[in-house]
Amino acid sequence: MNWKFLSRKKTDTAKPKKSKTREWIDAILFALVASTIIRGLLFSAFAIPSASMEGSLMTGDYLFVSKLSYGARMPMTPVAIPFTESTIYGNMKTYWDGIQLPYYRLPGLGDVKKGDAVVFNYPAETVPRPVDMRVHYIKRCVGLPGETVTIVNGQAYTDGKIVKNAPQAQTSYLVVTNGTPLNQDVLTDLHVEVRGFDGTSTYEMVIPTDSYSQVKNFSNVKSVTQVNEPKGEVDSQVFPKNALFKWNQDNYGPILIPKKGTVIQLNDSTVALYSRAIEVYEHNKLEIKGKEVFINDKKADNYTFKMNYYWMMGDNRHNSVDSRFWGFVPEDHIVGKAVITWMSIDSTQSFFKKIRWNRIFRPIPRVEQ
């Protein structure tokens, strides 16, 4: 019997082996795609550029920012070079803004909470570029949509309730002693910075919240007084930079943070406070003709907000340009929540002392309220 019909002639040919160059190209492409997905949807890295969050976060800290916490914001400018800032080599753009997508955020693990350290795109940027291509800032969330913020003698309140400061939050004080010198080593251990001395008994210091009581109880300290701009003294640099509001960075408000669906009556005061939100963030045309307000060429007596907004402040209260100076942070500017410090470098130290080992892989806790 002929069994050949049961056998099948092998016709498949062996696949050619990939060259080393092709293998490297495939590996690099896979790594780029995977890292782009991770950076876009899960986590991204961020470096602290300034002292506005000291002593909670230090200049030279490198952070992981969770996009899962609030939900990943989908790219609004899809044509861009990955892993770069919006400009390189001076003013060379790394993106093309010919295609702009509407704001959309994937579901997240939760909402922005008061006390979170939040990374966002700087809303008051004057350079005309897309929202997701603007400079990144990090601040502490102090006020939520629909709340009213007031600052009294440097202390923030929302809806009349005190907003707890971070344990390492810094504020300026005048410290008067009996004339005997203070122990500099002890001050260093307490993370106290001496900024001025009159040569006899009075120091200007920046003191963290959790070191205040220890400094006050020094045997040679007679008084510790917080340095504040007095109520009624006008700072022309604070938001909204309008003569109707006699505010400064230490005595400010009250001011209502817009919430999606909030309706405001339009008058001189509300236009001064909310015109940027109406025009720039929510893309309307606003005009004042005599005593009348027109939005998109129609007379308007009120306005309904389309987005949620937040109030952000730095932990280093007297060394932070924040919502007190440029106003609200719209929800479409929110990038994510700072969750961990994975590296920290002190550029002022010698080579072998540059790394702050005690800050590596250090969690960034929320300030519980």
C-alpha cells in the first residue's frame, strides 16, 4: 500500500534571520513606543527648578508625576517630538501646532485634593503656545472648585476653615534675641535660613512650620514675629492687578474659585477677577462697551463657567509666584500629582556631596486637612 498520500511535502521556507542592525532598530522602536505610552498615560519625570516649594521640595529634586491619579490628559498637540520641552536651543519649537485636539482626560484614580502637590502647565504664560506645551509648574493645591479663598496674615482659609500648611512650609520671621549669639549648627539642623542680621539682636529668618516652636523656645530668644504685609497695603503685582482690590500676598481675598456650572453676575469687580478665565481659558470674546458687557458679540449680564478651576500656592510662601499673583489654574492645565522624589542633587555642593541621599525615593505626601 502506498502511504505517500498521508505525508505532506514541506514547502515552508525558513524565515531569514534578522540582522543585528534590524534587531537594534526594532528594540529602539519598541522602547520609544513603550516609554511614550508610559510617559503619556502613567508617569512622567519632573525637575524642581526653583525654591518656591522649599522646604517640602528642594531645588534639584527629580520627581515622578502620576498621571493615573487624576486621569491622563490626552495630547492636545499631537505632533511633537517626544521627551523634550516645548522649545530647545533657545526658541526652536519641538512641536507643530497646526493640529490642535480638544481637551479630554481619561478616568483617573480620583480628583485633585486639597493638600496635593500638583504639576500643571503655567496658565499665565504670555507666549502664545498650546496649553500642553506651556512651562510646567508645581505648587500645593490650597483651594478647590467652588470654594472661597481668603488669606489673613499669611494663613490661607477656604470657606472660613484654616488650610493646614505642610510641615516643612517656610515663612519669614523677625527673631529678637537678648544679644547673645544663636547656635548656627542648631539652626542648620532645623533647616532655618538666616537672611539678615542687624548686628546686635534682631535676625530675619525663614523658618519651617515644624521648627517654629523650637526656635521660639530658645533660651536667648525674646520674640518671634511673622513678617507680613499689613492688611490694606496694596501690592500692585498680585492678581487681578486692579485698583478695586486692596490686596497683597499676606492679606488677600475673599475670592471665589470658579466651578463648572457656576454662574456669576458680570460687573466691574467680576470682570476684573474672571475676564482671563472667560476669554483665554474658555475661549470667548469679551468686550466692555460703556457699562455693558458683551460676550461673543451678545450683551451679557451673567456668565456660566465651563470648567473647574483650582487655587495653587507654594510652600515657601514669601518666595513663590503662585495663584496670588496670576490667579486660577484651569482643569485642562493639570498634568498630574507629584508622588515620589527619585533623585535629588544640590548644585551648590562639591562633586562628592551633590547627591542628597536622604531624599532618594522619598514619597511626597499630601498635607491632610
